[in-house]
Amino acid sequence: THYPVVYLLHGYGGSYETWIGHTKPTLQQEASKLNVIIVCPDGKNSWYWDSPENSKSKFETYISNELIDYIDTNYRTKANHKNRAITGFSMGGHGGLWLGINHPEVFGACGSMSGGVDIRPFPNNWDMAKRLGSYDQNSQSWQAHTVMELTHLIKPKSLEFFIDCGTEDFFYDVNCKFHEKLTYLNIPHRFLTMPGAHNWDYWSKSI
């Protein structure tokens, strides 16, 4: 038997162990129930970009190219974009959409839980300036590296989108604006919001 694959990304300050350590029931049980392979990469604090400021930080290439090739070579996967999805929470929610939109030939579905879908309101947070340079001197680079400004790359029916954010989350406003932009541009997607904040109580339900 060959299986579809879900790539599950962690947030800022996390690691490949983050999802496994916080998810109940366990990811192993969920994978068995759904008949999928779940892969939890380590993205450091990269925001899943190929950093224009640090040539050694190429996490977009790592996940969308190198890791995919490794998983498809070593596991019984359905090795095509229609059977690959990518999602995550917070920084990983941004990463799920960033990688999905930029690589529709690799992923057929992408999602975000409490994702930082617009990074520009947070120029001093989460080491993003180390990856992109300071916002005041590199505003064009920040604009080019935020999910909010990627909608022109989305081809009709090329991706399935799922976006989720709690009503008390500090990313709630930017998620609502992203949902509104997708709706205005007639890009099909699913948007879910529930009471909740930026924490594991919410992500444990969201996953």
C-alpha cells in the first residue's frame, strides 16, 4: 500500500518534536486512523524561507525539494502533488501557505493554523529581521516574503486551501484580512474560526 503524506510544520521556537509532544491523541494514532504518513520537519526559526540575508538558511529548498525526495525515496508514498499536503501552526502556518503557494507542483493542498499570514505588522518579532533584514531598510523584501502578497501566484483550482484561526489570537485580524482577500479574488478556500487563543488548547482542536 502507498499513502498520501501530510507535512506538519512547527512554530517559532519549536522543533520536529513539537507536534508529537503536544498532540493527543497521538499523531501516530491519527496517521493510522486516516491512512496517511505525517512528516514533522525541523524548520528551526527560519519561517521556512530561503533567506536573502543568510545563504546557509534555505529551508524552502530543504522542505520542498530535498525532504520531499528523501521521503518519497524511503517510504511508500503516493509520490505526486495531489497526495501531498502541508500545514502547520503560527510560523508553521505561514510556512504551510508559503510553500504550498510557491510550489503547487509539489503540494496539492496547504493549510494554516493561527498562521502569521501577514508578517509586516510585526517587524520586530520572532527573528524575522535576521532572515529578511530590518523592515525599515528592506520593506520590499518583507512584502515579497509575506503570504498576504502571494495571491497573484495562485492558479485556479491548483491548490486546496484551509485556513483556521482563533478569535482571541493576535494573528486573528491578519487571517480575516487574508480570508477577505481570497474571497474578493474568488479563490476557493475554507476558513474556520473558533473561540480560542494562540496556544495548544486551540491547536489540539484545530489539527
